Amino acid sequence: MTANDVPPLLIVEDDLALQKQIKWSLDRFESVTAADRESALVQLRRHQPSVVTMDLGLPPDPDSVSEGFKLLGQMLDADPNLKVIVLTGQNDQANALRAVASGAYDFLAKPFDPDVLGLTIDRAYRLAELQGELRRMQALQSSDALAGLLTRDPEMLRLCRLVERVAPSGASVLLLGESGTGKEVLAQALHQASKRSGRFVAINCAAIPEPLLESELFGYEKGAFTGAAKTTPGKIESSHGGTLMLDEIGDLPLALQAKLLRFLQERTIERLGGRQEIPVDVRVVGATHQDLRALMQAGRFREDLYYRLAEIVVTIPPLRERQGDSVLLAHAFLRRFALEQRRPSLTLTDDAIAAIEAHAWPGNVRELLNVIKRAAIMADGVRVSAADLGLPAPETAQGEPAATSDIDLRKVREDAERQAVITALARASGSVLRAAEMLGVSRPTLYDLMRRLAIK
């Protein structure tokens, strides 16, 4: 690491002799110094460092930690992503732990080991780089129709490309997958990529009582039934020019299935109590976690409606089958909820990452999101552990024997490389530099691997 690679290091120390010693021992970094709170804030604004080392005992009362904690709070208010390493007295662990709980990145006791301090600073810079890269990725994706889909799994990436190809057409789409896999996110992405001028409207067919569902879908005229005080358009009519998502369509009553089929054939509707046919231009996206073919065999779902809806069928894999996505999403969710809770320094521990990888996630992405949100609220410190997530810390994994039916060495090696690269990128939260270090290769080598294995 050279001075040109990273922002300067800020050293806050009121003992000038010790200040020089710290700067000398860290001569590979470009350093700026400050001896009190005011000058530290000036240097922070002027040089915008990403890492700070600081003593808690600062003038005008070096024997107290009040000035140091005041500075720590002001620096993190100015830059929540700042990595602050606190240098404390040998017997001052309580204040060191309090500093970490207040948002400091780490602490070391004086007299410090220069090598250990240098290693701690290196890690702080790497984390700052990782978080900065993640923010840049999020900014680049913010205008993308598929920005809500964060994935590196090959199958999910294939589905994203399928959505992009289908979006400009008017074809009906059927989304299949377990609850919590992201069917509505994919439907919204399909709508945004279609550039249709109308709204995205979603209705859950299982959440509305059958007597009310018809009026919700097709609307009603004034006086059509008791309580119909005014003419009210339904969800289908409200989505004119846009996209209508029928979630849990497997629960749609048979009588309404017939009426929906007629709409899909004629592209016109009649409100309850009305006689006028109203043309509606809308793309219909059906979604369900049920096996529609089994429902057809049982006589609970119309075969002709299925084939009208299933012009394009997209089967979304569960989270447990998406390579590296559980950890990748966990990093992203923790970042989001940490900012909401004003705890931007929250990070996942190694045992938390291992527990996330080992968990089967029967509730899929929705379960993962809820687990991370709870941890962001309830975690005591800035390091979120497996216990904070409510997950068991996994034991040493017992490897499954490799399949012997396929002995193509090149394919086996390529699959192993792809899995290793995807896992490393997920654990590093997208930082190519950190992933390369995990894999023991250079960054150019990893880029070459990603191009060869078609990993984006």
C-alpha cells in the first residue's frame, strides 16, 4: 500500500513525542496530525481521511476522556463511514469498549506494537474501500430497472437477462417460486424495463375474501350492490397502460378464473352492475408458490387460463440454491438497516457469515431481510455475530463426496473455480481487491477469472 492509493491517515495525539513516534512507525502511510479536538476537526475537513488513530485523553483535560468522546462523536457525525482506531491506556479497557460501542472501528492499548497497529490500519482501509465500492455500485445501479435484484448467482443472472428480453413485449409472464424469493421485485423490474407509461398494480388473490375479490379486480357501478355509493374502477382498469401483478393466482376462485380468462382473450372488462365493455391495455404477471399443474389435475385451476398466463414462465430458485447470494444480500441489508438505525459501523463477524452460508433459509430473502433488520436493531456492539442473528454458529463443514458420474476434469475444475470466486466475492461484499486476497491471487488474475467464467 502506498500513499497514493488511499486518503491520508489522521493521527490525533496530544503528546508530541508519541505523536512523532506513531507517525514514524507508520511511515508507509501519508499522515497528518492533530493535538486537540479543534485541530483534529480542521484536519478532518481539510484532508477527509478514511482512517483515524486517536487518544481519548485530550486537552484541556488530558486525564479525562470527555474531550476524546466528544471528538469521536463529532467525527462520526461528519463522516459515518470513518474508521477510528482508539489508543488507550493499559488499564482502560472499559473506555475502549465504550468507544467501540459508540462507533469506533477498533482499539489498542498503549504501549502499542507498531506491527499490530499497522495491520489494524491496513484492515480499516480495506473495509473503508469495500464499503466505498459498495456505495458506488449502488449509485450506478440506482437507475437500472433491475437494481432491486442483487445477485451473482448464474441462474438468477440468466433470469435477469430473460426479464430484459421479455420486457418490451406484451407477453403475459408467470412467476413461480417459493414464498419470499422476490417474485414481486422481479415483477416490478419487468414493469420498469418495459417502459410502459401506466402504473404497476399488485393484488394478492389469497388475501381478499372471495365475495370482494371480483369487485376489487373488475370494479363496480354505482348501485351495483348494497353500499356501492359511487362508480369505482377495479385493479385491472387502474393498471391501464401498465402492469397488473396477480399474486398467489393459484388461490383465484374458479368463477373468477373464467372471467379473467375472458379478459385475457378479449382485453375488455365489464364492471359489476355495468353493461359497457371497457378496453384495457395491460400486461398481466401471475405469481404463485403453488404447483399449478398439480392444481389443474385436481380440477382447481383452469388449463386454458394457465396457458394464457404462461406465455413466458420464470421459475425463481430459492435462496439456498443461489451461489453466494445469502451473504451478498446480508451485507447489503445490513448496510441499509444500519443507516436507518444510525449505526453505520455495523459489520458481520466471520462466524455470522459462516452461519448465514450454512442456514437453509426456508423463508428465503424475506426471512434473511427480517433476520438482518432485527440484528441491526438489537446488536449490542458494532460487530454482528451469529448469536445476534439468532443463528447457530456452524460446526466445521463435512464435505460431501464428489459425484463420480461426471469425470470431465476441465468441467469439475471450472465449476470449483466459479464456486470459489462467487463465494469470495460474496464474503468480500463485492470488493474485487479483498476477494483476490481471500483467493490468494492478484486482482488482474481475478478479473481474468471473472471474464473467463462469465461472472459479473
